Amino acid sequence: LVLRRASDFEPSGSVIAAVTLAAIACLSFAAGQYPYFRIPGAPLGAQLAGLGLIVLSCGLFLVAGHQIRQVVNLRRLTWLFLIAGGYICLAHVVPGLAFAAGWSGAATIGSMFWIWFVALSCSHALFNLELTTKTRLALLCLTAAAVYRGFFLAGSWASGWLPPLVALITILLFRVPRTVFGFGFVALPTGLYIWDSFYRLIMANEQYSWMSRWEAWQILLQVFEKNPLIGLGPSNYHAYTTLYPILGWYVSFNSHNNYIDLLMQTGIVGLLAFFWLVVEVLRILLRLARSKASGSFPRAYAIGAIGGLMGALAAGMLGDWILPFYYNVGVTGFRSSLLFWVFLGGGFALKRISVRETAGHELHE
């Protein structure tokens, strides 16, 4: 893209942030060859895979943002996802289609799949006025089915229902903000009343998980001190954890947190580059969502992408769903995480299309 289409490469804040994150990952990979501890880091193949997961993710954002040149292309991509995702969702909810639930594979329908399916189906149902009433109702039913599946059929998997719920609430704030705030105000006393029971219900399945994560984070801070600026390199910290006992055991472990993973692998600079990219993309999406010049599809897409982004950021606290860690979600997790990067790239593409159309209109006048 840079060498062959230099004139098309837009040096905006989000593009520079994505390139910076990929470059820092490469720098961290080089620095990761230094022997920080008395034992070697991860095998070279694991390091290259970890590096590839970061670089390819940034690359997907850039490619989607530059290669999607017309709204119709993004519309087709979105509907392809919603149709395929709707079938997968129904296969998990409707008993008669249960036999087809395994066709997609667990890695394909990770947390990012459910976040973006809920976000895009809900936003187009509520804001895409180009659609017929029947289509919008069908999308709302699919949104409800995905939320039902997360709460009642996979309630023990927090990454499957909490981030999609964050995405849903974010989108509803654009549609019925007073209702959402009013419901929250009314529900707060009830939530405080039942909090103890709810906490015990959740912790019945997650207590050991959260306890081990807290212990892991405290240990990882000691490992992190070896190179806080650019990290220990992709995948490496997993090997170094065997030097520190966790709950009395000398074993390899990972953080189960995207931000700590990124901090350990690419340091403070890499984590800041990621959040720089998030802020830049969020600014673009908010501008598109508020623009009265945007058509129904672009505005609905932008609002859905904001919901998807908020849900994804919540998912990053629960696991390595945005940038898969080689020794946890793994390379196969890229099948799901790529949705985050492609659909955010679609938001950047909408911004470029909007700027081009505005410039063309002014030139015509």
C-alpha cells in the first residue's frame, strides 16, 4: 500500500497510530532477543507468531480503511457478516438447528464475534432507516437471541455476555438516553440489594479464576520491570513466569488481560500507541454518528462501531480477545479478533469516503 499507492495512503492520526503500534511490536521483538533472565524466552516460532498477530491486526485496519472505497462495499461486508452471524446465532438458540452450532468452531465465535454481532444488528435495527420494518424487526430479534444466548445458555462465560451487554447499552444511549439513565437510576437500588447474591453466583464459577489472575498480575509486575519501556517482546513473558511461584506452583501462566499482555510484550510505549489508535478511531466514529449529512447506513454503522469498540474494550479486561496472546487464545483466536480491526477500519473508510464526497461536492459547486 505504501510503495504502490503512496498517493492513497492517508497520514491521519489513526493511520499513524496503527503503523506506530506495528513498528513498536517489531522493535520489541528485536529487544526480546536480549537475555533478560537466566532462562531463554519463548521459542522463535512463538515470538514470530505473537509479532504477526499484532502486525497483521494493524494491517487489517489499514487495508480495510484504504481498500473500502465506496459505501456499497462496506454495506455488502456488513450484511455478509450479519447474515452468516444470524445463522450461527440461531443455531445456538433454536433447538432444531443445534446440529449446525458446531460448524463454526469455538475460535471463530469468540467474544469479538458476539460483541460485533450484537452491536451491528442492534444499530442497524434502530438507526438504518433505509431498511424495511420487517428487516429491522428481524435484526432486533437476532440481537435479542444473541443476548439471550449469552445470559441463559452461556452465563458462566463472562466474555460472552458482559462485553455484548456493554455494546448494547452504548447503542441504546444514542437512541433512548433518558430511558437508559432512568432505568439505571431505578435499577441501582435493586442491584445493590441483590448484589451479594449476584456476586456469590458469579464467583461460584469464577472465584479461582479471579484469584489466580490477581496473583498473576502481581507477579507480572516484577517481570515487567526488566524493560518497562518497550516490553519483553512478543510471547516471551510466558516463559519467564516459571521463575516465580503462583499459588505455590512454578508453572507458566499468562495474564488473561489484553492490556497487561500488551504492556508485557510491547511496554508502556506499545500500550499508549494502542490507546492512541482507539481515541483516534473513536473521534472519527463520533463525528460520523453526529453528522446530519451521513446517510442512514453510515450513521447506523458508526453507532454500531462505537458500541462494538466499547464492548471490545470491556472484553480486553477479561481476556486477550482484541490481540490474541499466543499461549492463551492463540493464533486461531485471530478468526474472531479480526472483526475488531476490520470493522474499525470500515469506520475509517467511511470517514475517507465522506471527505472525498464533500470535496467533490464543493468542487462541483
